[in-house]
Amino acid sequence: MTKITIDEQEFDTKDFTDEQNEIVSILNLGQNSVTLIDHMVQCVRTIQIMKTNELKNSLGIEDKPEDKK
């Protein structure tokens, strides 16, 4: 199956019990969820920046030189 490393020790999941493999599955699901949520947060932040700039432009507000970094 798959090898995983915990505290610098390598384990082969083919030697795990069903319970241990269920734990690994939950850990994988958790990591995948964190990755998805991080991506969603990045997308929302980008849209917030874009829409803030759009509003500034529509109001005739020019960015200060330090804002353009």
C-alpha cells in the first residue's frame, strides 16, 4: 500500500490494522479539506481586492504609491 512517515519513522500502511487505516483515511480527508479551504480563502481574498479596487476606481480614488506594491 502506502508508506507514511510519523516523527521521522516510516510505516507501511499494509501492516496497519483496519482501525489504523481508518485513522489514516480521516487524516487524509482532513488534509484535503484544509487544502480546499485554503484555496477558497485565497480566492475570496483576491475577489475582495479586485472589488475594492473596482469601487475605488468608480469613486475616482487613486491608489497611493505605497498601495501599489
